[in-house]
Amino acid sequence: AVTGVQTCALPICFPMITGLHHVAIAVRDIDATAAFYRTTFGLPGIEASETLPDQGVRAAFIPLGNCRIELLQPLRDDTTVGRYLAKHGEGLHHICLETDDINGELERIATTGVALIDQTPRHGLAGLIGFLHPRSTGGVLIELVQVTGDGGALAVSHDGRVLRVLIAKPGLDGHDRGAKVVARALRDAGMEVIYTGIRQTP
Ligand code: CO
């Protein structure tokens, strides 16, 4: 028998990356930048906008075919994007690849030796997101997103014996009864549960 050799019946491919979701630009003024893209290229106005305190930014999307331009405006100077602006000025900040399984992708990519900024997904403007470190990706900050859409999304990860469940759902603000019941049951079972809403304001 052959020993010490692992074979896999599956072809080597990465079907879980499904496309380019957005290209992100660091800006000082979202509204002024959106106006520039509208008057210069005839693009529509902002489609979704949200303040993300944990990331220290206000973020907004300009729709563009099956892709988007994301505008990131820092809430304060002492934030990641604030420091980026101080150092580089306005400009390209990151690209975002879409996946249908953010947990699976982060776990798989980690096994290839690429450094992750986020070991587990967190809440972003479009859904569940995770960043890869640019030192492992040729200098490009790469974000992955699993779009939650109308049906919401569930991400499950484990760290030792702690199971972490993240429920993301549009409009979920802590008052969704079904999500509350599910979250309580999971917590009673000893799991860490984080649930978060995706609120999109036109
Ligand atoms: Co982004």
C-alpha cells in the first residue's frame, strides 16, 4: 500500500470565490467624492451607507454594474483609515472578493500560510467580512465578503471548545424574535453568539 501520500479526488479549484464585490477608496468626504463620480462619470448616487464604529469609518457603496465602488471616510484621525489618509492621502485602499463561504475561505487560506487580519468573520457594510494581510498578498489589502442578502447569513467558527456563531440579517436590530430565540438556545448550549444587523439606508 502507498503510505505517506495524501490524495484528493477533487480537482484543485477554489469555487467559493465568486467574483469581485467592490474596490474601496479612502476619502476625506464621502458626499463630495460621490458627487465627483456622479458628475464626472454619470454614476448613480450612494446605494448603501453605514457608520461602522468598530472599524472607525463611515462606508458607502456606489453601484457600478455587477460591482461597486466603496467609499471609506474615517470617523476620527486615530483610526485605521484615518492613519492611512494621513500617510498616503486619498486613494485606492483595498479590493474585495466575494465568497459564498467566508468561514471556509478564511480557514482554507490560513492553511496556505497567508497571514489573516481577521481569523473569524466580522460585520461589514455588505455582510460578513474578513481581511487578509497585505504583507502576504503582494502589498494589496484584500477583503473577503459573504453577502448576507435578504435572507441573512450564519457563520460558525470554533476556537478550541468554544463555538462562535455570528448571525447577520438585514434590519436585525436586537428585536428580531426568531433570532433572539435561536441566540438564547445556542447560548444555553454553551456557545458564544454574536448577532448583528445589516442596515442599509438609501
Ligand atoms: Co470593503
